[in-house]
Amino acid sequence: MLTDKSAILAIEDIRQPVKLEVPEWNDSVYLRWPTASERDEWEIYIRENSTKPAAVIRAKLAAMLVSDETGKRLFSDGDIPALGAKSAPAIDRIFSRGVKMFAVSESEIEELEKN
């Protein structure tokens, strides 16, 4: 059992990015695994933007998770409007996989949007 703080903090527990086929773009992208802090950031973003179109919420998650094969983000928050203007099926595909990577259920998303 891990009871040593330094041992726990030294563990490399972020997995390698996941390759996701995006047929709408005739290619695939990598999705990086989020940290606990990034999940909190996304939940705060949902609460603060709950009156905006759902595309904004989906685009934020895509901006956070789409990466190169090493896990380096490809998009910044400044790219969210441009991602929101991309194909809905493509962004939905990324969003659906990303939500699973965040371990967030659809009911949790609805609850966050209400609050």
C-alpha cells in the first residue's frame, strides 16, 4: 500500500494519448489524458458558460484534449471559436471520447450545466 507522499507523487499515472479516428476529417487525432486539475478547469468552464451554445462546451473539451502523439496540446483556448465552427459530427466524436476520458457521465454534464 502506498503511504509515502513522495512515492505517490513520483508515479507516472498519465497514460499515453489515445488515437481516435475522425472520418469527417479523413484522418485521426490523438487525445491526451486529462489531469485532475484539468477536469476541475473544464467543470468550472461548463458552469461559467452554461448559457452558451453546446458547441462551445464541446469545443473547449476538444481544445483541451486534442494533442500530438506525445500528449502536447495542439489547440489553445483561443482556438475554441474556430473549433466550434468545425463539423458537429467531428467535434461530437472527440467530445464523446473525451467525456469518457474525464470519467464524466452525461447526467453529470447536465447537472453542471444546470448549476
